[in-house]
Amino acid sequence: MIELYYAPTPNGWKISIFLEEAGIPYRLHPMSLKQGDQFKPDFLKIAPNNRMPAIVDTAPADGGPDFAIFESGAILIYLAEKYGRFLPADARGRNTVIQWLMWQMAGLGPMLGQHGHFHLYATENIPYAIDRYRNEAARLYGVLDRQLKKTGAHVAGSDYSIADMACFPWVMTHKAQGFTLDDYPHVKRWYADLRARPALQKGLAAGKLDPLKGDGFASEEDRRRFFGISPQAGN
Ligand SMILES: N[C@@H](CCC(=O)N[C@@H](CS)C(=O)NCC(=O)O)C(=O)O
């Protein structure tokens, strides 16, 4: 069984989308990030970076003990390899998917994450930070648009892959972040194609509550810690 430690955010959705697309049974362990579940000692044994998503595979292919994995990109590669889905077996195809997965993990996700923070959540308006991350996010949208123009289909080529599953949930934030896909017509076409997939929609529906909305912070200290304004565990 795949035990999924999860909150409904872009990084969490990557994994619920994969599991639904591949039709793999899993047990959801909903986490409240605002209440600090990511800092609980039992979770840190699975995910030492105190961030979700994380999984525990209780039936690893080698027949060994339970195997815990953190970092959404590593989880996607592990699941793709274990179940032989959404990652080509040939070296070129596989490496192309991994290039775009790494691009998402190191670029698109973190830059949209920072832009989202300064644009939507920061209590202080800091134009320097907003502009810096907005410009970089716009550049990355341009890179993705040119790639999708080239492939004419999916992020890493003709086949749907874990690179699409990693990028899609972050592109979902475009409206809230003040981007329009009209500026990126190839991203717009790809986004609509993926949005129509029933399994992807099921992945997005997992554990509906949005942990970044509502009044879920127990205290101002929790809010400051969540957004990295106060030191966190391990600092
Ligand atoms: N690089 C990590 C990022 C994970 C991450 O930032 N998760 C966020 C939610 S999207 C989190 O758990 N935040 C909790 C916190 O900031 O305390 C991954 O892709 O798994």
C-alpha cells in the first residue's frame, strides 16, 4: 500500500494525480500545514525536510521493510519506476522527462511559489520582490510555451509523463497569480487538454480543503513560521 502524507497544494497534487492516473490504491493521510503537522516527530521520521508530500511504500518491490520517500520529484520517479507508468524506459526518453521534471522542481515550482507568496500572502507590499519573481515566472512560462510548441503535445514529448503531472498543478495557480494563459497559447492548449482528464480531476479532488485559505492558523506565530518569517525547526 502507498501511504500518502498530503495536503491539497500544488506539490501534494502532483502525487495524488499520479496515483489516480495510474489507478494505484493508496491511503491518504491528510495534513494540516497551518496547524504544524509537518513538524511532528513521526512525520519528520518520514520527511526530514518538514514539508509534504511524502509517501511510505509498505510493499516495496525488493520485499524489504517499509520505504519512506520525501520530495515530490523523487516520489514521482519512484512511483513511475515501480509501476512502469509515465516515464519512458529508453535512455533518451527517460532523461528528457527527468530534465523537465528537474526544471519544474528547481525553477517553475520555487519561482511561482515565491511570486505567489509576495503577490498574494505577504502582509507587506514589496515591489522589488514581486517584480523579481514575476519576471522570472514569466520567463519560465515562456520556456514552457516554446517547449510545448516544439512537442505539440506534452511537456517532455508526445507522451503524457510525470513532467506534465509536476508542471500542471503549478500552472493551475496562474489566475490567482495574475498571469493569463492567452500570453502562452501552447501552454493554454496543453492546460485545457490535461484539465479534461477525469483521473487528473480525481487527483485534484483528494482532500479538498485548501490549507492556504481560511482562518486555519492557530496563532500569528504559526503564520510567521509557515511563511518562513520566524525560524523553523532545524534552524
Ligand atoms: N521541494 C518540495 C517542496 C515541498 C513543499 O514546499 N511543501 C509545502 C506545501 S506545497 C509544505 O509542506 N509546506 C509546509 C511548511 O512550509 O511548513 C517538494 O517538491 O516536495
